[in-house]
Amino acid sequence: MGVKMVVAPPHAGAIWRERLASALRTAIACTIIGCTALYGPQPIRNQIQYPSVAYVTAILIVSDATLGTTLRGSFHALCATALVLPSSILCLWAVGPSRFTESGAAAAVALSAFLVAVPEFLPLLAKRIAFVQLVIIYVGAVVRGGTADAVTHPVHVAACTALGASASVLALILPYPRLAVTEVKKQFQLYTENASERSGLYMKAFLSEDKTTACDLISQGEPMVESGTKLINHINHIQEGVKWERYRMRDFKRSFVKMEDRLDDIETPIKGMELALDSIPSFPIGIVNPELRSVLQSDRVHQTLKLDHAKCFVPFDEAVTVPERKDELFDNSLHTLTNSPPTHRNLPAFFFLSCFELLVNNSSMNPKPESETKAESESVNSQAIDVGQESRITGPYSQQRIVFGLKCSISLGLAVLLGMFFDRKNGYWSGLTIAISFVEGRQPIFTVANARVQGTAIGTVYGVLGSCLLYQVAEIRFIILLPWIVLTSLLQHSRMFGESGGISAVIGALLILGRKNYGPAKEFAIARLTEVSIGLFCMVVLEIVLEPVRASTLVKRHVSKCLGIVDDCFNKISSLNFVLVKENIKRLKSDINLLNNLSRDAKLEPCFWFQSFRGNCYDRVQKSLSTIVDLMQIMIYNLEFIDSDEGRKELQEHVNRNLEMLKVNGIKHLQNIMSVKSIKDFEHQLQEREGFLDLESARPIPVSTDSTTKDIDAFLQHTKEVTDKIQATEEWKEKTILHLNSLGFCIYRLMEETKEVEKCIKEIIRWENPTRQIDFNQLCYMIDK
């Protein structure tokens, strides 16, 4: 057996190069701060009393930033300063810095942090910077005592924040601006190259003469799938900065409309092509005749041109020399396809051709009527109003926000108090460590704490070694920080350290090599490591006390929520309510992404005395849910074509009858099963409530059906009979048969993916209840009862 070699595509290292460029920008920002704090004019140096604030601000703002996101981050720093500065001046003036004690400072930090954390309108970055300022101001008042003026002391902290924000902006301008518009354009070009290469490989696989060749071509696309996903995520991340570069928005305003949707319109058909190839039982494909082969090979040129048109990233209202949309893509060869026997074995090939047609004739790559654009804009505005109304209904002080506020408040106050009790002079670092660690919602707290300790340790060791090596020439020791800043910026994207560990590592070295007047480096390093441990201990304890629910429990609940949305989508597809289905699909995509994050957190969560997390099963559930989303999107495309002619009532009624299969899929029962916290407790509560439960009278409730294949074959046979009776052109019939066969594949695979979800859920339930014999029909009966 030969060794299979997969050559990495030229765009595989694009994300790495972008991260390296971002790391260099971070180094530039820190260099500006270090040079200003160490060698700047005396009046400026007098204001930079806390360079750690400037470093932290810059690192929080610049990481993976463009000029637009940096301007946004600088604005958030301004908001934090505007919120903290007046209140802290008032507090210090009222109490007096000389009368501030450790407990008074902790109380002031806790109260102020709560007021900062609770409002929903304040961005997370602004809250983190505000937390940093609060810790430095109030702990500094205790450390400096009477020498800390009520006005100038907070102003010094604000000046350090301004230095960090200014250095961030300069770093994104020098030596040339790193614009979000330019970066999105460049990354989108790389993505379209990736998509074009993948679709080309899949087309070659579709036309292969044997299974081995097809599998080899498909495997060559696997690394491209991963790099394509990273490019999509990167584009969605950096495009947020476009709105802050308004002077460039005129030329690209049409191109940036719903960028996420435009990417999805390319990615989903390609995923469908891959799914079809995986489902084809044998090669060569029987329905691929020489005529069809010739058509597909010629139309690949048309497809490449369409993707090149997207890659050019020009405004859609400009004239371009690109072929117009070709709805008659397969018109010259479809008559050979429609003569193929109507069986489920041919469905994957029809589905592949339907996805290919969707990719080539993608509506998002063609101009839209002005009225449609206006209608979409009004729809978006309406949705924004609805979201705003919902926000006002729930209010900025919901239970979730109160819990977040308490978590930030108590943990910061406790960390500051214990940190100053241990070492009053270095009491800043216990609070400063966790001030930049808070996130809204859950996080893998033990993993974050571990990464921060490790990052702080290696950063501190690097700083101490650098300080010892350059002890005689302290003026240039800042130079050895530059490669460390670049390295740790890259470490933020690693699984081992993540953002928490990477930031801690760079700050650990910066505070030693980029500091003055902190005493011997070794003593400061030991004190800071201890303070960091104190702060992280407080954060972990508060996280456990205020949010004791394990991540694995949240994953299970979220699977139940996703299954509920899937069930709702199936019901709405059956009623041909495409608008609501598309809205639900968008919501489902967001929930699946959240499920992925929760599952990742659950895998990193320590088990203690609980059962280990069944990560493999949940990964399979998530994969099936993602496939279901792709299938539903392509299914809607086929249904919209079939439903476009209201005169074919008989055909529509036939389709509607077969869509009812989606309702009898057991998804609702699976949702109910996953919503049960404990089967043992549930049965006990049910026995107490009902008094007696006759499980023998429980009627079997099928979670899935084994007759899917027979139902699909019957659907296809009846489809041919119905289309033969309709008085229409042969061209229309051929196109309709293509989309109906594609629709049949979607229904078939949706049922298969449902079975896979059912299998995984049963495995999860049995894993959670190893000593119980579970009858799922009886369980469904009890839940429904």
C-alpha cells in the first residue's frame, strides 16, 4: 500500500502569518510604552506612575487587532476611565487617602466593581480596564498613604491608561496602517481560493473512475476544510473593526453587508458536495455519462469565474465582465439523468449536482434589486428594535447580570484584601491578575487558573533571567522583551496556554524588565507569584460558590435546547414556512457554536467525584446537528424552486405529504430525555406524584423509524408518476426531478442524522446510569405523562 501524501495549500499558513503580524504590532505597542516610561521626557514620566496599567491596556486592545478594532478598544478604555475617574476622585476626597485601610480599600474595590460589572451596555473590555484601574487606585491609596493625592493619584492611573491606548493606535498605524477593510478583503480572497480548490477536488472525485481515487481526492480536501473554517472565523472576528473605519465604508458598504451570510452561501454548498461524496456507494457513478461529464467540466470554468468574482471583492453595483447567472446549467444533459431509475442509491449524485448548481448560481454573488435591499434593511432594523425591546423587558439587572456583578465584586474585594494582608507593598497583583480574567458567562475556571499560573511563572522566570543577565546594562534590558512579546502573543492561540496563559506570560516578563523602583527582581518575582495565586484562588472559589453548575450539565441542557430548535425547524419546513425556518437556522448555528464551547470547557473540567464527561458522544451529536443545519439550508433551496410555481398543486401536495416524515422523527422525545437531570430522581418524583406508575401499560414510542429507505423509494417512484402527469415543458420536468431527488436525499439524511443523535443520546444516558436497565420507550412514556 502506497503512502498517501497531502500537500498543504498555499493559504494554509495565512492565519499563522496574520498572527505573527499581530504579535509584532503588540511588540511595537509595548516598545512605545517602555520607551516612554523609561526614557521619555520628565514631565511625561512623572505622570506614568503605574506602567503596568499601560502594558495591560495595550495587550488587551492590540491582540489580533486591526486599526478599527483598536480604535474601538481605545474608545472602551476612554469609557472605563470616564466611569472610574470621577467616582474614585470623589471617594478619595471624601475619605482621604491617608485614612484608607486594607479593609476600606477592599470594600471600595468591591462596591465599585459591582457597579461597573452589572450594566449590560458597558462592553467587557471596558469593564476589564475599569477593574484594573480600580485595583490600582484603591490599593495605591493604601500603599502610598498620605503621599497619594485624591486628584493626582487617579489622574496618574488615567494617564497610564491613555498611554496604553495611544500606543495601541500608533502600533496599528506604524509602519503602515493595518486596516480592517484591507484585512477582510485579503482574508476573503484567501477563503475563495480555498473554496475553489476544495470544490475542484470534489468535482474530480465525483467524476472518478474508482473508489480509491475518489477517497484520495476527498482526503486531500480535509486540511483545506480546517483552514477554510479558520479563515471564516478570522474574517468574522476582524470585520467588527470595519464600522470604526468609516471613511472607507463608502466604497465597500455593499460588499460588507451580511458578510457572514455571504461566506455561508459559499461554504454550505461545498459542505453538501462533500456530504454527497461520502454517501455515494461506488464509483464510477452510473448516472454520469459522457455528455454530463463534458458539461460539468466546462461549467467548472464558470464556477471558478464566480469565485474569482467574489475574490476580487468589488462593489456589486459596478459593472464587471463576469458571466451572468446560468439557471440552465444542466439543461442540455438533464434528460439523461431523469432516465435513471428512481432509487435512493442515486440520490447522493443528484444531491451533489444540486449543491454544485447552488454554488455556481449563488444569489449572494449577484446584484440584488434595490427594493429587496431596502426591504432587508428594514427587516434588520425591525429585528434590532425587537432585540432592544427584549433587552428593556429583561432589563440591565437580570439575575445573570447580578450574579456576574457579585462574582466580580466579591472576588476582587477578597483578592485585594488577602493580597495586602500577605504583602501590602505588592498587594496590587492579586487583584490585577483576576481583573483581566473575567468573562460574562461561564468559563473553564480551573483551566484558566492553571494557564494563568503557568504563564505568570514562565514569564516571571524569563524576566528574572533577563534582569540578571543584563544587570550591568539595565537601560537596554527592555530589548530582550521584544522576542518574548512576539512568542507569548502566538502562545495565546495555543491549546496549552490560550489567551489567559499568553497574556499572563507577557505581563509576567514586562513587569520585571519594563519596570523601575520595584526592588530586587527575585524578591519581586516571588511576591508576585504568591499574589497571583491568591487572586486566582479567590476567583475559583467565587466561581464555584456562585455558579456551581458543572459545564457537563450545561452541555446536556444545551443539547436539549438545540434539539428543540431542530424539532421546530422540521415542523416549519413541513408547513413550508421558509422565513421562520431561516431565522431558526441562524439561531441554531449560534447555539451549536455555543455547544462547542461548552463541550470544550467540559472536557477540560476536572471530574472530582463525578462521572467523567462523555466528550466523544457529544462531539458526534454536535457533528450531526451541524450536518442537519447544512441539509436544512440546501433543502430550503430545493423547496423554494419546487414551490415557485403555484400552478403545480398536485406536485406540491405530493411534496407536502412526504415532508410529514420529518415530524415523525422522535426529536421531541430526545429533547425531553436530555432535559431530565437524573432518571433516578425523576422516577422517584413521578412515583410520589402519581402514587403508582403502570409501566406495563406504556405504549412503545418509536424514537426513529427503520422504514426510511422504503419511504424514500416510494416518494421517488410517486414523484416520477406525478411529474409525468403534469402538463409542462420537458425542461421544467427535468429540473424539477433534479431538485426532487435532491430533496429526497435531504429527507433521507436528516432521518439518518436523527438516528445518529438518538444513538449518541442513548449512550450518554446509559453512561450516566450504569447500574440501571433503561427502557427508552417507557422513559419517553413517563416524560410525556
